[in-house]
Amino acid sequence: MEHGKCENCDGQLTGRVDKRFCDDQCRSNYHNRNKRKSERVIAAVNRQIRKNRSILHRFCPNGKATVRKERLLDAGFSFQYFSSIYQQGKLAYYFSYEYGFAPIVEQSHSEGRPIEKVLIIQYQEHMKGKFDPWKY
Ligand SMILES: [Zn+2]
């Protein structure tokens, strides 16, 4: 009796109807490949957060700094990825490990327009475990 195809090698399956693979070899190849795929995703996100951390560290060597958004983007920063969040009133700080930034807008008098900047800070003990996603 024939039914379905092996999810690993696309070979025709025979035998039990609920079979997904030819044999144990195909089963383990399939699961190894998928594991590698998810590990690649995790590694890529971790790489970006590490990169973000080193950029924030570079721009904020002394605990606190204000930098234009473009300067971080030019350095390869991604605002999409972060490892934790700390909310203080209306301001959210997005952390890459122990360095965090909050988006702010400052009015520039010389340029006559609002400028998007980031306020960079270092992690402090009092920020630990304070975030409640249902509160905001
Ligand atoms: Zn197979």
C-alpha cells in the first residue's frame, strides 16, 4: 500500500498510514536540518543584539548620552531587536543587555524642526523585573 511522501527525501512511503519518514535515518536528518534552521534564526538575532550593545557602549561610555538616531543607524544599529524593556512613565527604554535607549524628540532651533534622538543609559538594579506588558 502506498501513501504520502517522506518529509525528508520525498520518497514514496509504504506501510503504516501515519508514517512520515522512510526510516530512522530520514527522521533524524529531517529533525537535524530543522534544528539547524531555528538555531540560525536565534544566532542572527543574538548577533544583532550584541552589535546593538557594542554601538550603545561606544556612544555612551559614561552612563548617559543623547545621540541622533541617524548616528546609530549609520553604525549598523537595529531598533527592531532588543533583549529587555524598561518602562518609565511614557518613556520606554529598550535594552541590549545592559545598555538601553529611549526614543526622544528634541526641537532644534537652528534647524527649525524636531530631531529624532535616542537617550542612552546603562542598566540599573532598580529597573529589574518591573515591566508589566498589560499595564501599557
Ligand atoms: Zn526518506
